[in-house]
Amino acid sequence: MSAVRKKVTRKKAVPKKAGKRAAPYRLKHRDGSLWAKGQTIDGVATGYWQWFRKDGSRMRSGYFHQGAQTGEWTTYDKAGRVHKVTKIKAKAARRPR
């Protein structure tokens, strides 16, 4: 399988949220179709995110909390039906050494 480089584009609308910068985030496939969309706060993925195939069908969706996947992540087949649901456990915070 060959590696395909993806063109990364960002759309920034920067409303203030408790002193943090929130921004919608979009990634596009090389052909210009939507690859992923979600939101970042200060550049860290947060909230609901979705990934799409080049044909526009949804491929995967789930939630981020402070940049880490959390909760249920759903993978879809090409027809848009649920293929599987994966539960991601919250990771414990690291203790300083």
C-alpha cells in the first residue's frame, strides 16, 4: 500500500472560550474533498470529530478530550452502516517523577 500525502487546510474562526482559542478544524484529501472535521481549542483536538472517505461517506467518528480519544468510536462501512463500535478508556494522568 503506497503512502498518500494529504493536503492539510485549516479554517480558523476564533471565538473566545474562557480565555482559550476555539476553532473549527478541517482536513482535505488531495483531491479537495473533506477528509476530517472537528474542533480544536488552542490547537488541541476536542469534542466530536468525523473522518470521511474520498467519496464523501463517513468512515469514523468519535470524541476527543484534551487531545485524547475518549468514549465510543464508531467505524462505518462504505454504505454508511455501522461496522463496529470501539470503546476507548480514558487514560490516567501521568504522575511526575
